Amino acid sequence: MRDVIQTTIDLVTKPSVTPEDEGCQQYMGDILSALGFDNESMIFEDTTNMWSRKGSQSPVFCFAGHTDVVPTGPEEKWLFPPFQPTIKDGFLYGRGSADMKGSLAAMLCATERFVQDYPEHKGSIAYLITSDEEGPFINGTTRVIDTLEARNEKIDFCIVGEPSSTSQTGDVIKNGRRGSLTGDLTVKGIQGHVAYPHLVKNPIHAVAPALAELASTTWDQGNSYFPPTSFQVSNIHAGTGAGNVVPGTINICFNFRFSTESTDQELITKVNNILEKHDVDYDINWTFNGQPFLTEAGTLVDAAVKSIKEVTGLDTELSTAGGTSDGRFIAPTGAQVVELGPENATIHQINERVNIDNLKSLEHIYYHTLVHCLT
């Protein structure tokens, strides 16, 4: 049987900094092809994607993930070269080891064992892999989903291999994520000398009361799965750099992470109402990053929870915390989606690493989840 640690090493060795794939999908495709999968490469602009499927029947159980990794940062600060995976003290070091090439390796090894143990399994197994998750997410999973939807090819169950765990693999799985909405606000005034206030209109002064209200507003109460929607200002810029000049504009960037109790349109309407209430002269551009999604108890969640208990003895925590993931593109098709992967303590950091024993556990969790869903 394939070894999950060596498979992870093989993938980490490939320097696939987003949006480059560097042969990772070819490597995965060769393994899957030998197991009877049909591989389909979908290249959109600068992004390489792979849709691989074994079987033609429902239900379709899909492993989803990404081969791209974030830049290494200063390589001289790493204990070991980031693309020369190294084992030390029970950990495998390397960029992408936790996010998420370790998960990809565990998926492949679990699938190989499952196909050999259950050659007559029901349904189909599929892989949706992209090289554009760490980047602008324009030509990756969302484009593949559009293609599948256009030909009415549906995913029923999907495990996204994002590093969801906290202290031990399987202690947390994500059964949903909050939505994300970004606003770029420009408030307009009249520039001039600070000594002549009657000749200027200070946009900082104009927006301050509105900004205070935005920051103190309760947007919703959340629910049993999601915390209340949050509003956070991330950037503010105004002024020429001179201490005696009133600026002509102020630019403010803010973000909502919102629950299923709010919609993006409701939030946009409330923001506009607050700005207009305070008589602010403004322009605003909105960037919609994804709807919230939630997979409640059912076939996939129950299978994952049961598998974690069988392999680790843990009673896992269901969570919707954290940032966005490609699950937001898959869930709206009607698929049950969970995120389940290794610990996230070192992702995107110098000396990213994954616990070897926990990675082996992840392989077994994936295997048992396949058993519970497809036998």
C-alpha cells in the first residue's frame, strides 16, 4: 500500500507557489488513473484544475483540495529548505505540508485502500483539485463547479482537506463557514488649508460619526451554528502627509464576516442607510467573496464524526469559525460539505510542519468516512 508520509514528501518537493501546480496534479492523476479514475484537466487562464472520477453512479463522494501553496518567506529563516521536506522530532517540515499536501496524500492513500478493499462499492469517488485556492480564487474551484453544473454533474458528499484541526487531527471539523463581503469606501470632501475651515470640507470629520455607528451596530445575533456577523475596518488612508492640509478624500476598507442570519444585500442596504443618515458624500465598491454555508447533521457529518471517534477516540467539535474556503463554491450546488484536515497551528508560517502520527490518523479517518458513505 502507498505510504502517506512518502506521498506527502513527493508533493511537498514540488514548489507549487500559487497559481503554479508544478506537476502535482499529474502526480496525483497518475495514482488515480491506476485505480480506475478518469482524469480531466481543466485549465482556465493561469490556473490548472483537475476533475477525476471513478464510477458513474450516485452518490458522488468528492475529495476537494488545492496543490498551490503560499510563498515561503525568507528561506534563510527556515530550519530546513522549504521545498526539501525533512522529518525531525515526529514532524514533517515543508511548505504545504499542513496546507494542504498532507491532506492530499491522505486522500490518495485512503482511496487506494478503499478501492482495493471494496471494489464493488456503491456510487462514485471524485477529486476536485485546483492550483488557485491561495490566490485570487477566480479560475479555480468556482470555474470547475460552473463546468460541472453546466453538464448537470452533481457532488453529493465533499470533504475539503483544509487544516481544520487545533491540537490533534480530528478534534475540530468545519461543517460551515461564514460569508465574506468587503467594502471599499471613498468619502469626498474639499481639500484646503487647516487655518481656513470655512473653505474646506473635512471628509474625516464627515465620516467619523457614521464609522462609529457602523462599528457599534449589531448586525444580527447569529445562531446555534454561527457567531453574530462581525464588521471590521482593515485600512484607512487620508491626507497628503502635510500637517496643515485638510484632505480631499478618505479611503476606508472594511469587511463583514456574516452568518446565515444575514445576506450580503441586507448588509449593503444597512451600510448605505447609515452613511446617508449621516449625510456622507461617498462612493463605495463592494467585493463579494462568498456566501455562508452550513452542512447540518446528516450522512456526511455523521460519517466523519463516527470515523474520527473510531480512529482517535475523540468527540469532535463542529465549527464554522475561521476564514473562507473553496467549500463556499461547492455547497451551493446542494452538496454536503465538511472541512477535515490536520492541525492548522503552523499554516502559512515559517517552518510549516505536520505531525506524522496525526497525518497517518487522517488517512484512516478518510478511509472510514468512505466506508460509511459508500458501502
